[in-house]
Amino acid sequence: MTEGPVFASRLTGRRLLGSDGLSIGRVRDVVILQAVPGEPPRALGLVVTVQRRSIFISLGRVAEISVDGVTLDGSNVDLGRFSRRAGEILASQLYDKPAGDGVILDVGIAQSADGRGSWEVSVLAVGRRHALLRQSGAIVPWDKYPELFDSGRAGEQVAKLRDLHPTDLASVVDSLPAAGRRQVAEALQDDELADVLQEMPEHDQIGFLAGLGTERIADVIEAMEPDDAADLLAEMPDEERAALLAAMPGDRADDLRRLLSYGATTAGGLMTSRPLIVTPEAPVAEVLARIRQPANGAAVAAQVYVCEPPAVTPTGRYLGTVGFQRLLREPPSAPVGQCIEDRSFVRPDLAEREVAAKMAAYNLVGVAVCDDLGRLVGAVTIDDVIDRLLPANWRKQGSVR
């Protein structure tokens, strides 16, 4: 990404670019989560202005920071209005705060060493303030002034919860009273709340979201994986489901309506409509770069689906799949279409147990789902098959023995 820290004030005003190079908006601030004792404060994301609306962009979606701007790993963004949540601090709020004999001039963030693509506050720029300008000063570790990142006990409690794995946080939420669940839901950003929901049974998801308001719930569901989002919507009354779909962008709503049209116990009801799709001329190096994006789970990143354009579902003609291990053995400049390993697929109406049997028989980590025209409409991954075949209450039974 970059060498050394990225200073928040130098991000302000830079363009936010999609992976296609087109400008989406401009960066206005950096969102920081207050420090948990013994750990640096996490840098969660960016506040970006898009058509006079402030939105939140997770730093996990940032593919590159350069003089041209901040480039995302895709071009779609959640246009839900940004609001600061419990335990969050804006970098701009720290500027000019007292620090020893000087003041805070800037906040430096860097990628964490955890390998998950997360960011943290690493250093602070400290100097003296004059009437008309701020002089450049010393660069010091963030923990020289840890009090700057303290937003109170309530914020600390929320920060600790937000640091949990989504599975563990879902277990904590299940044990909280209604008021505690509401506090957690209101404190999490949309993508964080989506991760937690995906670790809960659908009827518990509905209770967790209750009272958040249609616009917020629509934003959260939009941030979920398509198959999980469709499962949740299917559990809702028709009127509520229609209102939520109407509150989403048209392409996302259409995608979910397609998933909802398939039977719940079929390949179509089990699949995700957003696997990793590439066109046959894409070079191996570019495909591996997409696989490496931290947002991709292990099952999704295990293989890519090669299709003729368009590279979104429903695609052009499906050509086959390539596993990431095969890609590692190929020259970086080789077109991925020359590396296809498997051309098998299933139809959307195939029963889920037959899908599972096919994947087990052929040792597949994922299988393409194609319509009668040979277009890819989605893919079933092994984690979703296991999730569906386990007992309905397996999440509440603790670890599987």
C-alpha cells in the first residue's frame, strides 16, 4: 500500500476513486475507534463527501493510496449517511489538542501487522501553534498521549466488543438484554453489524434489527452477503420486505429479488450472487490481486469463475473455474482463460442435498450455478453447504464436537 504512516490531514480533499478510476467523492476525515488498553486505536474508515452527502468507507476496502487519490477495490459504495457512533473519534477532532508543550498537528495511520488489512493509529505529529499557522514538529508514538483516544467508559466497552470476532460478538449479543443489544447495534457501522448478523439465526437477526428504522436496516442488509441477505428478507413480512427493497439501490434490490425467487432448499436459494468473476483475457497477476483483497473470505477466495462479459451476475457465457493454487503456478501475464480447470455447474432448481452430494463426490470447494442460457447466476460455496446441513440451532450449541 504505502511505506510509513499516512497522515490524516493529507488525505483530506483527495478524491475517492473506484477500481475503474472514476471519481466517487472526496475524503473529508478519518474515523478512529478509541483505544482498548494495551492496543493502539483502530482506524476504521474514511468520511467521504458524495454529492453533498457524508458517507462512511471502510479502510478495509482501500486498494491504494496515491497522489491521484484513494482507490477502492471496487466501484460500489454504500450511500447511507455517516453518523459517528459510540467509541468513535474523528481525526479532525484531535487537531490542536494540547500535547505536552505543543498541540496535535496530525494523526498518522498505518496498516496493522495482523494480516487482515486493518489499520491503526501509529504516530502523532506534535508541534507549536502560532496565530496564523502550525509549524511542523516532532513525530511521536501514539501512546505518548493515550488520553487523546479516551471517549469514556461506555466508549471503551463498545470498543472492546467491536474488537471481537463476529461469531463471538454474536454470542455476546445473544446474552444481552434488549437495551444492551440496541446499544451494540447503534454503535456498529453497517458492515460490522452485517458481519454479526451473518453469524445469527434469521429469527434472531430480525429481533436484533428491530427499531433501527427502515433506512438503516436497508443499509445493513445491503452490506450483507447476498445469500445471507436474501435468507433474512425471506423471513420478513411481505410489506416490510418490499419497503426495505425499495430503500436499496436498484441493482442491489434486483439482485436480491432474483435470489428470493428461488426455492429456499435449492441451489438458487443457497448460492451467493457475488462470487469472484473474471473475464478470460484478465491476466493472472490481476486475478491474484483480486483474490488477495482482505474482504474476501477463504471460501470465496479459493477460486474464480471465468465468464464472458458482463462480469456481474447474470454474466455472459460461463466458461469454467480456476483455483488459486493453479494461478500461483502460472506466469503473471498469462490470461486466466488459459488456466481453466473445471467446467462443471448445477442448475438453480437442483435440491440442496444433491448440490452437497455433487460437491462431496468431486471434492469441490465451490460450484457454479448457471441458467438455461449458460450464464452464471451465482455460486454455492462449501461453507454455505455446511451451514445449511447442520441443525438449525447449531450456533447456540457451542463448538461442534
